[in-house]
Amino acid sequence: MERISIKSRKKIFSIILSAGEGSRYKNGYKLLHLVNEKTMLQIVIDLVDQLNFPRNFIIVNPLWEKIENNFKIPKNFFVLKNNEYKKGISTSIKLAIKEIMKYDYLPEYVAIFLADMPFILKEDVLKILNYCDGKNKIIAPFYKNKKGFPTLVHYSLFKELLFIKGDTGLKQIIKKNPDLLKKIKFESNRVTMDIDQ
């Protein structure tokens, strides 16, 4: 269960959510937090880059203009500025989905990553991607019954994502339709741990 074909991976776009206010973080710009001498966001970008998805979207807030020179953005990554970020994570997801729906073809899934979760390994993501069979509509890792990331969402739910609100994101859809969720059990907290923990 460690491998997924290149052909399958081309059916997936990624979204990196990095537009939050970082209200729990007290040491300057949260996105510049260093983990082993590399910013946490750059670690997530580099991880996603290794997965060879055809298109990747980084959602930022207007403060990005002050810090963007600290990051190396690969060519197939697109930065989208969320001016409504104070209304919660849902606005970032909707911004990305609206952009993706402009394309001539839709990916089968989007993989949603969080910028403040730099401990996830490539092997963790590959394990999750193996469940992208079209039948599973929402796929997420779980550690000790806690939902983690990345979370995969099937294109059949894209329009429904446009109606989520506030700062709970996908949980709104999962709460209404728990049968849509495929839980992938992990023995490591890498998939649930952020830099505020």
C-alpha cells in the first residue's frame, strides 16, 4: 500500500490552506515558523511537490506580500489571495474550489493540506492516496479517533463545498453525511499534529 501510479496522481489537485490569522501563534508571522531550519509552509510545499500533482494551490491572506520572498514556489503551484480569510477556513476552501472549477477538466479529487502541519511524511500521504478509488468521497487519516490531514475530497462534492461557512470546513459536510467519510487509521500523530501543539 505504499505506491500509487503516476496516472492516478494526475487525477488529483492539491490545496494548501495557509490564510489563517494564526491567533494561537505568538512569535511573529506563523508561516515563517522554522522546523529544522526550514519554514513550516516550505516543508508542506516541498512535500506536495514530491507527489507530482499536476496543479497545486496555496491559499494565503493579504499579509503574504510581506513574507512571500521567504518561500520558493514551484512552477505548478498557484498562489491565491483570500481577502475574506477572517471569516474562517471555509472561505479559503471555497476560493480554491471556485478556481479549480474554472478548468476544462476537473480532478477526481482535491487533497487538502494545512500549512501548519509540517510533520506529515510522503509515506503518510501515499497511504491515503491509495484509497482514491472514486467510491470513497471523503478520505481522511485518523489518529486515536482524531481527524487529521491531508483530507481528500471527491469532485462530486465540489459544489457542496461552495456552501460551507465559518471555520469548521469539511466537518460541516461530514456531520450531515457521516457515511461519506472513509477513515484511514494511523499509528503516528504526524497526521494530526500542528506547530501549536
